[in-house]
Amino acid sequence: MNNIGKILTALIESISRGEVSQLNSFIANGASPDLGLDQDQSLLQTAVYHHNVKATELLLQHNAICWDKLEYSNLNVLASAAFNGYPDIVEMLLAHGVPVDAHWCFSTTALHESCMLRCGHDCPAWDMPEKFRSENEIERFLGTARILIEAGADVNAVSRDWPGPDVNFTPLHFAVEAECMKLVTLLVSRGANTALRSLDGYTPIDLAKEMNAVENASFLEGQSNIS
């Protein structure tokens, strides 16, 4: 491993533990805040992924690259923050100018990611020992989704080129799949369309019925009848 590789490894390990002093020294000496970007392992990606708020703030102050403007690569730290349910970092990134509907890997938006509840047991945050599907965890994702919606996120955006059966899923499809009534209710209250179909022809109502998610199915059918 060359010297740059060793520096990158040491910084990533430090950031993932919630530390910032080593990164601060690195940046103060005029080094690039985008170290590791060409290896799909940038310092900002690491800071966001591990919920290192201070490191994220420092890197943003030095204009670290936040997302692939071509929307093709894995670089979209807003989507990463949303996927892991970090409302504080989501707010920080939006304030920095990251587009709320920027696509990750030419597929999902941050709102899609926040509605998946897929972080689960693998939540990488150094400071969040919460249990999977605890009320605190659900509230984090709910708060994240709410922030994105209030920032103008498209509640009816469709996922594109997703590597699986979820092509053309809306955030509501993902919330139904996650069986999270609070997210479903939030999305519908903000204008989510209950009749939009996935590539496989499923509406959120169809998906809820197939999953035997009775509460979600009943609620969505009621909303469909109202509209």
C-alpha cells in the first residue's frame, strides 16, 4: 500500500469511529477533501455513512464533492444519509445545495431511500445503538422523509433501472414494502398517488394485499375511494 493509500485508510478508520481531529489536521495542511473519490470511498461518503456530523460539516465547508451530477455512479451522499435515516445530515446536505431529487446510480432518489427502512441491523452509525424497528429508529426515517418532502422532493418519483423487481417503484411502494404505516400515511397526506403502477403492474394497494399487510391495504383503499 502506498503512502496515499495508508493515509486514506487511517482517515477512514478515524472518521468511522466518530473522530474529526485527524481529518481536521489533514485538511488544514491543504490536502484534498476528495481523497478516495476515485476509489468510490471518499472521505465525505465515509463521514455520512457513519453519521460523523462534525466530519461531514468540515468536508462540506471545504466543498467536498457530494454527488455525481450525471447520476450514474454510487456517489450520492444525500441518498446515503436518507437510506440510513440521518435527518440532521440530510438537512445539512440540502442546505449545502445538494438537489433533493438527485438520483443514485441513475435509479432512486433520497426519498425512495428513506422509505425503505432497509438499514436495520446493519446501521453503520457510530453513535446509534438503536434496536431494529424501534420507535426511535422509525422516527428517524419518518423525520428524514418529512424533511425531504418539505424541501420539495417528488413524492411520486419512480425508481429507474433498479436491479430487481422494484423498477418504477414510488416512495409509497417502498413504504408499503417496509410495512411502515407512519411512512405510508405521511406520503399519502403529501400527495402520493395510490394508483401508480410498478413495471410489474403493482399499485401500492396491490403490493399491500400481496404482502397481507391488512392495515396498509385498508388505509390505501380508503384513500383511493376518497379520491
